Amino acid sequence: MSDILTLEGVDKTYDTGFNALSNINLSIRRGEIFALLGPNGAGKTTLIGIICGIVNATAGRIVVDSHDTQNDFRQARKQIGLVPQELSINIFDSVWNTVHFSRGLFGCPPDDAYLEQLLKNLSLWEKKDSRIMALSGGMKRRVLIAKALAHQPTILFLDEPTAGVDVELRREMWAMIRRLRGEGVTIILTTHYIEEAEDMADRIGVINKGKLMLVEDKHALMRELGRKSLTVLLSKPITQLPTELMRDDLQLADDGASLIYHYSTAETDSGVSELLAQLQSAGIHYQDLQTRQSSLEEIFVSLVEEKA
Ligand SMILES: Nc1ncnc2c1ncn2[C@@H]1O[C@H](COP(=O)(O)OP(=O)(O)OP(=O)(O)O)[C@@H](O)[C@H]1O
Ligand SMILES: [Mg+2]
């Protein structure tokens, strides 16, 4: 897959002297869903703002589909749709005018059939003549998405698209994002909902304190950093582990009723069968086994804590 967006050595120091981003190098592949994960204040919105020309970078180079944002800004910006984190529309305007006007802003010829379909896809067609101020919060968010897509961009940024959105709308938005990807739109989203990244993204970038700490294929990330635990529920509680079973990766639960064994999903041999054989020869019987895979959330938290 070719790259649709590249950032080289992007740096941002705000006027306050605060260094919000340092030396960001990142390539986004055409047609992927890329999730940028990071705690509050990590620099996600700043990074998106720089790519979209809302914030000036202190240093670095950004190329959007072969257009340099420095000397070819209009063409670069035309490729991008942005759903901002904050509501940023004229609430006195109607839904239809909002999308119509936005399309015109990017110099696209009118295409009412496209805009009609767009509003229908977002369940906004019935509200096309309503003023934004008369819409619910979820509808307003959908208008932001419609506005971002009005000029048929090839890259869509969604900055915290589902923060404060109810479960049903969130699911609808995920479906819509997948549909857009199916149509060839490259999606970059920031989110605090790890399960969102886990569910949707092809690749994940972790940003913390202005530094891009990791960019990785989602499955590889979960495989490499993923941990599994096996809980062995004992037939009869024991008071302590026999010495031959004392090892770092095995613990006896406080109530003595189960053993917890930790192993890495990256190892070819999990060591599970060996452990079970050892239990048998030690005369420890069990009635049930449960395995659990660490979630992206645990991986993320450990990464941010480790390197912070
Ligand atoms: N205009 C500004 N002037 C000075 N500092 C700023 C400005 N905008 C953002 N910052 C600082 O830059 C850092 C990154 O902010 P940013 O909004 O990019 O974070 P974020 O990752 O989007 O956070 P959140 O998850 O809360 O949206 C923060 O410490 C913030 O206070
Ligand atoms: Mg933000």
C-alpha cells in the first residue's frame, strides 16, 4: 500500500514556550484506518491541527497525497476532511446550507445528489432544513461529519468522534467509518476508547507528551505485547505451592483456591502443558481452566507508564 500522508520531523512549540510535539515522523497508508491513542494533552489535536493548517508547525514537513502543505496548501487541504473535537459550526445555519457552503469553500462544483445521499447516509435528510441549534447533540456530531465529507475528501480525520456519544450512535458511527473505508477513504481517528481502536483500526499509533512512542499493526501489537493468563481452579484449596512449582510466573491466589499462570502470546511454547503435567505429578487436581488475553487497554497503560 502506498502512503497518502507523510510527516517528517514535525515539531510544535506554542507561544507559551510549551513543546506540544517533538520530532513526529509518521506515514499513513492509503485506505487504512489509523487510530491515534494518547492521554489528555498528549498532542493529538495539535497534530491534526498542524496537518489541517489550523496550527502552524514550528518545524517539519507534511505531504498530503504528493502535495506539500507548505507550498501547495490548498490542494493538500482539499484532500482532507476534518471532524473536529469541538463543535465548530454556525448554529443558526441549516443543515443543508452548512454542507452546501462547506463544499463550495473547497472549490468543488455543486453536487446536490451527492449531498443528499450523504445526509441520508447519516440519517440527517429529514433534518436538512432544520437549524443546527434545533438538533440534538448526536445529530450535531453527525452534521460535523457531513460537513467534513461535503467536498469528498480522500482522508478523513476524526478527532474523538465518539466522545460523549451514546452506544447506538457510536455503533452507527463505526459502521459509517467502515463504509467510508470501503469506499477508499483513509481514516485517521483519535480516541480515548481503546475498544474503538481495538475494534476498528488497522494500525495504531501511541502518542504521549508530544512524542510518538509507537506505530504498529494492531494485530502485531497485541501479539507482541499481549500477555495471557491461565487460571487453574483447584479441586481443593491448598495453603502453599509445593517447592517444585515455585516460580515467578505462577502465583497462588490469596484464598488458595486457584493458581494464576502468566505467559506471553509471543512465545511459541506457552508452557501450559508443562505446567499441567507438573501439577499432576505434584498431586494437585483441578476442576477448571480459564484463559484471559490482556486487552489493548492494558498494553496502552503499561506503555504510557513505562516510557513516560
Ligand atoms: N493554543 C495553545 N497554546 C498553548 N498550549 C496549547 C495550545 N493548544 C494546546 N496546548 C497544549 O498542548 C498540549 C497538547 O494539547 P492537545 O489539545 O493537542 O492534546 P490532545 O492529545 O488532543 O488532548 P485531549 O485528549 O485532551 O483532546 C496540551 O498540554 C495543551 O495544553
Ligand atoms: Mg484533543
